[in-house]
Amino acid sequence: MKINYSSNKGNLKKNNLKEKNFEKKIKKHFMGIYYACGKKFWYSCGSYLIDGQRYKYDKQMIGKQMLLFDLAKKNSRVLEIGVYMGHSILIMLASNPKLEITGIDIDERFAPKAINYLKKKFPKAKLDFLKGDSIITVNSIIKKYDLFHIDGDHKTPKIFREIIACTKLTKNNNMKILFDDVDMMKSLERSLILAFQVKKYIKPKSKYPNLYLEIKLDKISIFKFKLFFYFFYLFELPGIIFHFLKSLIRNLLLIFVGKKICNNLGKFILNYFTNNYLISFGKKLKNI
């Protein structure tokens, strides 16, 4: 079942009121998380609420925000891969303050601080944070979940392995799963649709859209999903190599130059240069 999650003329006024109410609910805690994280964020790393260029609420992502908000109302236990600053968890708690959420993230610069802040502000919720690699961590979990939110590595092979791991933690054979920034996983989207019986498909009109699927799980469909994935993955190899080289350069800078020097060099570039490309490079060095 494919659902159009955009506004239409008949309910535009109702949707606008709903969106204003949503913004009101998250506004205070949006800034509270920023202060809890030392007034810092990871430049170039976006979230459900910011574009990654500056810490400012991005209304152009209202479509994906409202999809997550609505899904949180209908579920009681959520597993989230990729916490970052806890913005998606904030959206879910604003919708359902009694939600039980397990968040997994390999990076501890922001996630623990954000989770601790949200625990204080939403005392009726049950929030657990697990630091570590998503695959290893998911495979160590015993609990079963209603909804899965995959918003971590954003690299196709990793997402594929996360999906397979999460299939073992569903409460029944009807898996409900939400993917963020689905434009980065087109081959996986095709593989999922071809392999499984899709009961529900929602992709909102939004900047950096997410994708919600309800799929029927069985051994044959999971096997077909693996076959389709490996076939489509071959066509993604050039892009994967490019991203690998970017990551390699970043790691080499950290090893041979050092984080402190990179940060200071970034600050120097931002203070003394006006070229847009150099400014972008300077911001990345500052936040490396």
C-alpha cells in the first residue's frame, strides 16, 4: 500500500495547525539539547531538525518530521540506530512521552549528553543508550521492538546488515521500519520492494526524505532480499570508492597532523579567508 504523505487542499489548514503545534512542542528542547551538548554540533552532519550547516530548525524537513511524529504515537517500543544529538528521539517523545526507546551510536560526543537531557525532561519515558557498533550491539539485544528507525552510517552495506540484524528483533512477522535520508539507499529500497510483500509504503515530500515500510517477514523473502541487494550493489561501487577515499583522507589527517592542529587550521581559514570552498573546508577541519 503506497501512501502519499503530503498535504492537499482539503486538509491544508488542519495540517498547518498540526505543524505549528509540533514546532511549539520541540522548540524549547531543541535549544536545550544544543546547550547540553556545549553549544556544539558536528558541521556537515544533519539531522531531522538541522541541515548540518548551522544549528537552526529546518522547516523544509517538516514532511519527514511529521511522519516520525505520527509513527511514535502508534508504537510503544522503538529501536533507533544512530542517535547523534537526539533530535529524532525528541520528535518521538514530543508525540509519545511514555515511549520506550533504545538508542545505539558508536560516537559518544553528543548522544549521551542528549539522552541525559531528554531523560530529565521526559521522566515518564524509558530511554536506554548503547554505545558501540550497530551490528554487534543489535545482535546482543534480546528485547523485541514494534518499530525500527535506521539513521546511522548511511552506507548501503552497513544499512543492509542492520536490516538483517533487526529482522531477528521484531515482535511478529510484520516488520515496521523507518529509514532516514532514503535518497542515499536507492538500491536497498528497490531490493526491499522486490523481495518482500510490502503492506505499507510512505515516503513524504520533504528535504532529505525518509521512508517508512511495513513488510511481511519470512525466510524466502529475506533470502531474496540478500540476492537483490548483492546484484544492485555492484552498480554502486564507484560511489562507494569515492566515499572511502574521503574517509581515508580524514583519518590520515588525524593520524599525521592531529586533531588539535586540524581544528586550529580550520579556525585560521575561517578567520582569514572568504572563498566559499575554503570556508567549507575550514569548517570541516574545525569539526574533524
